Amino acid sequence: MEDPYGYLHGHPAPRHHCDKASMAPIRVSDVIGPRAWRQSRTYAELAGSMGMRYELIVPLVVSSREYSALGILRADRDLTDSDRETAARLQPVLIGLHTLAARVVRPPPPDSFAGQLTLPKRCLRVNARFCGSSAAD
């Protein structure tokens, strides 16, 4: 698994999800103690630099070649079991959005249209809903 910034190998979540073949949302505190977390490079460069001590990780893709997850950070207190359960209920929607965002809409070659790029209406509708507008519908 490619890790250009070295964060994945220092973060406990990818290791946990890959080792356990699990897609369950977890808190960092579920897999590593607070002292070890605060001493990690990942904490120092990501969460700690923003003043965030706690993190809930919602995996979106877990495989031997790819790991992608949504991290929800909090400064004042750890996320609760209820937060983790809510994340688990939302996870299928988040995975769907991640999958949709990963698709590249390629326009036709420049010579096949008269200077005007038109995206499929479905793409515009999804983007508009995501932005909170229904103007494209």
C-alpha cells in the first residue's frame, strides 16, 4: 500500500482495519493508549497540529492495495459509543459518496463539441445536492 507521507504506517487505524479485515468505525482510543497516540508522528503532524486529541475513523476502502477513511476529530473529549454507532449507520452513504467522488468524468475530446462542456445531468444533480442547492435539477 502506497503511503507517500508516511501517515498510514504511524496511524493505528489502518493497521487495525487491515489486520482485522474490519470495516467497523473505531476511535483511536479503542486501539492505542493516549500516551502512545500523542507521541506518534501522525498525531504530531495531523491531529495535534490542529489541537485535536481524539479521533473517530470511518473506513471507506480497506484492501491490501488501498486504505481510505474519514477521520472525525475532536479536541475536548473522546467520541462516544453513540458517535461510533451513528458513524456505522452513515458509513454506507459515506462509502457511496467516496466511490462517486473517485469516478472521473472525462469530457469528450475538444474537437467533438463546439467549445461547450456539458456534464451528465446526473453528475450535476449529485453535485448540486451535495452543495445544498437544487438549481441543477
